[in-house]
Amino acid sequence: MTAFEYARTHHHDFVKQLEDWLRIPSVSAQPAHKDDMGRAANWLQAEMTRIGFENVELIPTEGYPVVYGDYLHAGEDAPTVLVYGHYDVQPAELSDGWDADPFEPRIDGDLLIARGATDDKGQVMIQLKAAEALIASGNCPVNLKFLIEGEEEVGSPNLATIVEARVEQFAADVCLISDTTIKSVDQPSLVYSLRGLITMELIVTGPKGDLHSGGFGGMIHNPAQAAAEIIAKLHDTDGRVTIPGFYEEVRALDDNERDELARGDVSESEWAAIMGTLPDYGESAYRRVERVGARPTLEINGIASGYAGDGFKTVLPARAVVKISCRLVADQDPRAIFEKVAAYVRDITPATVHVELRALEFGYPALTPLDHPATQAAIRAYARNWENPPLLMRGGGSIPIVADFQRLLDLPVVLLGFGLPDCRAHGPNETFSLTMFEKGIDTVIAYMHELAEGTRNDA
Amino acid sequence: MTTAKEYANEQLERFLEELQAYLRLPGISTDAAYADDVRATAQWLVDHLESIGCTARQIEVHDQYPLVYAEWLHAGEGAATVLFYGHYDVQPAEDTQNWTSPPFEPERRDGKLYARGATDDKGQHFTHLKAVESLLASDETLPVNVKFIIEGNEESGSRGILQYVQQQGEMLQADVCVVSDTSMSKKEEPIIVNSLRGVVAFEVVVSGPAQDLHSGMYGGTVHNPVQALAEIIAKLHNPDGSVAVPGFYDDVRDLLSHEREQINRDIWDNVSWAEETGALVPWGEENFSLRERVGVRPTLEVNGMAGGYDGTGTKAIIPATARAKISCRLVADQNPDDIVDKVHKYLKKITPPTVSTQIVPLSVRSPAVLIETQIDAMQAAIRAYEVGWGHTPIFRREGGSIPVVGNIQHNLNIPVLLMGFGMSTDNLHAPNEHFHIDNFQRGIHTIIEFLNIFAQSQNSTTEKTTQEKKEEETK
């Protein structure tokens, strides 16, 4: 039985297994889910062992463990592939707008609905099930190393330390990551660049405690208002970030790349599906696809101040807390950008309030050459499973560890994504297409063969 | 024979125990989860009013917590009637980690009684009950008839009592209304508030995408609703601190120079201001003193904001919506509906096409109030402070709002005396709310004196009128 046949025969089992894993609410951001994180790691460890991986272990970190396993029987000449993914998921509460329990997977037509369905348990399962099929077929053409972490959604604070300490163990020719989306179910795409990320918290304080807005309103600079005034100064009317020097290190796009990216621009109908009749926003000199992939941004992810519950409270809030993040592109340095943000915020803060800007996490942007054999193998693997060749794209999201892998292990990172744009990763009712699950497994199997072939031809 | 004041002093410890029992009831009217507690508070109050010798009952009002009504009407023919207003509901106290002792477990420390509602308003209006009790206990009668109307929705808009006073006010008919729900800065300078700002509140909701979006996948192409809301809020004030809404100040009266002089006699310097607020430096309309900014100028204030993720850690989203609770404090002659209308029009005008804005009215709406200082009742109050409190009061135009005050004044056509016994540092609406125990005691004394002095002033008026009539007849 070929690996492809094996995968087709076992598709139903694969879906059941994925559902089992999705039932474990492995939310790394919330301490209340500590035990669930352990259960999700143990589940993965058992699954790796079951399909024939060796050296399976939970590598302890200062936070949640990294799950590792390998299968190294393709021979010394065969390429070695390091597969990275994560078993933690974003927070999800029914009250966020979910139609049903986010941790009780449901199938609606072609869609599997659950938190983590696409990001990233479903896509880790594509890699794992492709490996299972290749091993079961008795012809796994590459050596495999799986490294699945539990802290991606909180910025991977401990992974770099583990990678640094185990450079030999993780050494490979290519790093493969499935944690991105493709253009559509009919149109694969290959993301060759990812944005970096800085997350920050801005705290604006005024009076020592909440005050009565009647007794004091009109003579104290309201911290909620002051926070709003600060936020309002972070963009100009064209949607450009106003922080001095923010765009200094951004690589300019050449015409070829702009043309390539234009093939994957967001169409009007796609836009309307998400935004209704509201027009878009942002730097008018750039296409939407460029604003998301090749331009840095500054985004407000949350704000809280005063009384926002039921009814009304006549309060003049003592403080406002704003969660801010910046998406960065090559060659911006997160720490340098944070300094620029902090300096500007200090600059525009009036004497009437006190501000504190704290960095929570830093992630570097990443870019992988299009002409590398590992990337070329990916283009061919998609082409074998789809009618259309893949679009070449820049991803707007961030996988901070990608840049770390490139730097620490000195290898190219290929993002073999199988999510769909309307999968609602991070939002309520996250979905995963079962068609993509099946095709994804075939594509990964094909990729391993193409990579082995390409490497042999090169040699 | 024991005088009422002596009785009050002897019974102080018991009075405080009773107040503590009252404060233990978490009657939070803004949060439906406390509905049973609010109702239990009303019943406790009825029982207590009965126990001091009044006839008391609950009055059900549509869709609101019951009013507590009590009366003692045996002062005899021709006697004046005093109406006491108070509220038995309290503000929320969800931020319990910031309280030294739990908000609903009253604790006495350093001569103060700490609890939610200690000063706003349970502790303050309890002085009315204890003054009446003391007079009845020592004199076996009262110099005036008294009525109590105590509501349970003051912190949530007073809708029930406002309607009741408007529609069935005749039952509350009296010669004067006394309210103790305000404060002073110094005990040597008690304050009678003769003006209150009005208030109107609403919620602004800014919506963008139909749901939260991944900030990586969409960031840079979607106008972030929190950012858009911030940009809108930033346009609501001018750089000089004035409100930027067109026409906002149209109906505000110009201050006369003698009014400014009277207001500014009540000095609020930057040092005591900084101590009281903990803020760095004052803000607001430069051409007005601090006292004027809160007393005679209208404001627009952000009371709360929420949007996106504010839990532990981070969540990389573009929030679908962002909301802000906003209120305007109003001064004499400003119309609440007109102001909301103006804000609404301005918001529509400054909302960019990339998001949509909705304005949702909240049930907080009242015009400002201004009360004459020369009338008999006010003069009686001044003397009551001099005798009962020990110091002559000053007049203040207060920044806060008590919607029912204007309502009673207008519908019953009687003066409302704001005889507040709180301190401005009592942390009302905030953690560690408290009430000074000596203020509680002196408040009781002041109310006892007021009832006696006001009764005398009414008698002498009546006698004089009778005499005048006789003289006229003789002529």
C-alpha cells in the first residue's frame, strides 16, 4: 500500500483522532488550563509513539513542555526534515460569540468547527498523519524530526532556549511548518515571508483611585480620554504609523515581487464577505495584500478602562490599559522598534497623566528565498495536488520562532500551509476544511518525495 | 429629662451597630445579580422605620426596586411637614482586591466606618432616622410632621422615584425636603449645596468587522474599531479642555462677577487638589477656576471603555467592536435631550466611513438644579449647623448630580436642602468608601436642631400671619 492509499483508507480515523485532540482545551495564555496543557502534550506523545516515532520525549521548559519525536531511517544521504508546530490554542469562551462549546468539535458539511481546528492542531495532524502514512508504506524518503511546542500563542518564550541547547538533536536540512493559510480551497499558495511581532501593554494613570465623575469631572485629565488621545496620534489620516523611524528598515518591494503578490490580492468579493459594505483602511500607496504581507502595522488589540459592565457608573477612571501590537517585516528589529514606540509615546504624553509602556514579547520577521530547493519542492508538491500552481505570498501573521529557527539552526523554513482564509483563527467559530485535511496529507507526502528527489538530483 | 441630643449621644454605639447591619446588605441596583439583596435592604429599612415609631411600607414601582415610604404625622394642626429623601441602594464594589476590608463587612478604623454605602448614602440618610428616633424617644413627639421617601435606584438612574413624584407626588407633599448625600472638605466648614449639575449618559459603540479578526491576517487593511473609537474620543475635546461638540455651551449662563466671587471664596488650591485626587496636575478649561470647572461648567467624560481582549497575556486580534460609556454633566438651562442630540450629530459627522457608530442612551438623565439661599428653610438650616454641627456652613455649587432633587423641587414645588454630612475624601463610588463616625453623630445633632428651628420659624410665621390678619380685621 502506498502512503497515499494508506491515508485515503484511514481518513475517517484521522478525523476522529483530530477531534479527540481538539477536545482538550490547551489554552496556554490562561493559567486555569495548566492541566489541559499537560493532557494535550501527553496525547501527542502517545500518538507519536503509536505511529512508530522514536526518541519520543517531553522536553521540559520553564513553561509548557516541547513534544519531540523522530524517525531517522531514510539513510544518511536522504534529507532531514524538521517539522515544527504547536499544540496550544488561543483563548475561547462561549460568550465570545461561539455558536457552541469551542472545545466540543462539530462537523458542518466540509467544516470541522473547534478552537485550534486550523491553528494549529489540524495542521500538525496533517504532518503527523503524512508521517504515519509514509512509515506505514515502508518507504519514508526523508528523515523526520517533529518538534511541537505548547507556547506559540503566548510568544514562544522558552523555545529558543531549548533549540539553542539542542542544536545537534534538531539539526536538519529544511524546517517545515504548517500553520498558515492558502488562498482558497482551489488555489494553493506558498507563504515565503512572515511578519514579526511585538506585543505591548500601555498603562495610562491619572488619579490615585477611581473618582466620582460629578465631583471631579472637568478638572482632571480623564485617563480613558488621555489614552484615546494617545492612540489617536499613532496613525495619520492615511493609516500610516506616525512613529518616527518606524519604516526606516523596511525593505522596498521591487516590481517583480509586487506583480507576484498582486496575483494573490484580496478581491472585492472576498473583502465584502468579511467587512460587508465598510471600505478598507490603510496605506493607500499599497495594495491590501502588500499592507498585510510587506508592510508593518501598529494595532490596538484591546482596551479596558473604568466601568464597562451593565448599566452605568459615574466614575472617572483611575487608569486605562491598552494592549498594542506591531507586526514587523524584514528587516525591522523588534527591540529597536519597541524603543521607537516607547520614545514617541513618551513624547506625546501630556503632563496631566502618567504612562508606562511595557513590552510583553518580541518576534523577528522572516523571509525565505524563493529559489531554494526546499521551496521549489513545495511548489511542485502543491502543483501535484491542485490544478493551479501555488501563489507566492507573504504572510501577515507571525510565527516568532521561524526567524529563530533560521538563525539558530541555519536552515530554510518552508511554510506548507493548509488553512483557509475564512477559518476564523483566533476568533469565534474557528473552522478547518476536511477537504484541506485530506489534500494536505497528500501534499505533505508528495513534498517529502519531491524533496528527496530534488536533493538527489542536486547531488 | 434627657434631651434628644443627649439620647443620641447615649445611644451612639447602638446606632452604629444598626447602621452596620444596614451596610451589610449589598443592595447594588446597577447589577441584576443583586436584585434579591436590594429587595432585602428595602424590607430591612421598613422594619427599622417601624421600630423607631413611624408607619412604614414599601411602594412597588414598575420595573424598579420598591420605594420605602414612612411617616409620622402627629405634630398637630398647622404644624409644618418635612420630607426626608435618601437612597438605600449602593454602587457596585466588584474590585474587592482594592478594599482593605471587604465592602460589605463594615469595619471601624481610626474613627471611620468603612463599607460600600457608608457615606453614599446609607450612613448619611440614617442620620435622619436617628434624629427622628431621638426626638420621639426624649420628647414623645416631634415638632413637625415627617415623611420619608427612600429609593432603591439612585445609583441606576432613579427612574422609579422620578415617575412616582411626577405622578403621585401629592402623598409626599411637605414644606421642605431634606437630602443628605453631599460632602464637605473641612469639618470646620460644612457645606450646603445650593446647585447641582445635571447629567446625561449614553454608550457609543463602534463596529467594524462582523467578528474579531486575526490581526496578522487583516492588520493594515481594516480600520481597527478600538483605534477608531479612540480617534473619535480624541476629537471630543479641544486642546484647551473645552468640549468640541458644536453648540455644547449654547445654553450655559454667563457667570456674574458676584457669583464668581462667592464660588471662589470656597478655595480649592492645587496642593489640596493633588492630595485629594492623586493626579499630577489639573486639567480643563483654563479660563475657569477648579471650583468653577466642577460647579458651573458642563463636561463630557469617558466613564468606561472596553474593546478586544483584556485578559491575561495577549490575543492578536482586531476587535469587532469597541464601546465607551460617556456622560455629560450639565449646568443650569442645558437640556439633556438637546445635548445628547448635539453629541449624536457630532459623532455621526466625525465617524469615518471605515467603521459604523451607534449611540445607545442609558437611563441616566436629569437637568441641573439651582436653589435660592434667602428662604426660611435655608436660614433654619444655617442655624441648625451653627448649633448642631458647631460651625457656620458655606454654600457650594456641586459638580455631581442627584436627579431626584430637581424632580422634587419642580413637582412638589418645595425647596430642597442639601445638608450633606460626608467628607469629600470619603471615597464614594470607589474602593474603601467610608464615613466619619463623628460626622454621623454631628449629622444627627444637626437634623435634630433643624427640625426644632424650622418648626419655630414656621410657627412664628403662622403667628405673625394670624396677628397681621387680626390687625387687618381691627382696621
